[in-house]
Amino acid sequence: DTAVSQTPKYLVTQMGNDKSIKCEQNLGHDTMYWYKQDSKKFLKIMFSYNNKELIINETVPNRFSPKSPDKAHLNLHINSLELGDSAVYFCASSQEGRTEAFFGQGTRLTVV
Amino acid sequence: SQQGEEDPQALSIQEGENATMNCSYKTSINNLQWYRQNSGRGLVHLILIRSNEREKHSGRLRVTLDTSKKSSSLLITASRAADTASYFCATGLYNTDKLIFGTGTRLQVFP
């Protein structure tokens, strides 16, 4: 059983398109996150949701919109994709938000 | 702003040697965690040390925390080729769900 699963694993798309990445966790955690890992492997938090409520919204362009239909899912929708959005996006979840986080396998987004 | 800096950025050792990675951070923390990332994979949690703890062990891993210096170290003893990966520290802050990651250390263990 995969604890945190995200789809798709790879996503290649053209500039200007709109795309979504889905994430689901079956751990019963209350908190879910989206992280972006750039080409230098630096991981930066983008969003955090707790029980479907947005808790953290870092300085991310408003082209990025997270959606949490229930506490087991946190999807990421990106409008008008730009070249600079190319990165690996990781979904993660944790219990209470201050303990270990469980990560998905990542979605490698390439914008051409 | 970036919370954690890791040192060294890259480390190459022979199997059987010990590997030490250091992490420095900037603000007060609730806990500090270490994660491992194999190439092309997600991060896997290794160990968590709370702000009131100074040292913690888990198998071949030893973590220390010095809150006065705002630094932590991860020691992997008797390294194996399978330990080859990137290692990240992450700080859990008070009153927030945020985990702030360091820049990572790429460890290469040669057989």
C-alpha cells in the first residue's frame, strides 16, 4: 500500500497550458503539503492544508491553486504554465504537522 | 528565506567509513529532522530530535543537536554503498505546520 501517492509521475506540457497534479494519502493524517524541488535540489514549501483548511501559503504565484476536497486529498492546479515552473513537485502529509512527514514519489513537471 | 544550510554539499567516502553531515539553522525550533532522498525518489524520514534533546541514535545513525549553536549533525557509521543518496535536514518550527528544509548533502559511498 502506497502511503502518499501522487499522479502523474511525469508531466510534459507546453507553456500557457493548465495542468493538475493529484495527491492522496491513506495514513489518516490531518496535514498535507506541497513542496517544490528545483534543479539544485532545494526543497521549498508551497502550501499546507490542515483538515481541508489552508494553513500555509508561501509566496507562490496565484497561478498555483491548491484544492483539498477532503483531508485525504490535496490537488495542485497550475494555470498558464511557465518555463520556470519546471521542477519536481512533492506532496507530503504528517500527523499534527510537527512530526515526521511522509512524501510521495514526486511529479516531474517539464514545461516546454 | 532558506532556513537550513548543510555542509558539506557533497561527500564521497569508501564503504566502511563514517559519514558526517552538518546542518545549521536560523531560528528557534520545535524539532529537527533528517531525511534521505534517493535519486529520482521522494524523501524518506530517518530520525527526529526534539529541541530539548541533545543526541539520538537509530541503528547506524547518530544525530546531535546543539540549540545554542543552532546546529545539528548526522553521523552514519560503517557506511554502505546503499547509503548513497542526498540527505536533508528539516526544522519544525513552533506554532506552525511548516517544515523548512536545508540544501542537502549528496553522499556517495564507493564499494
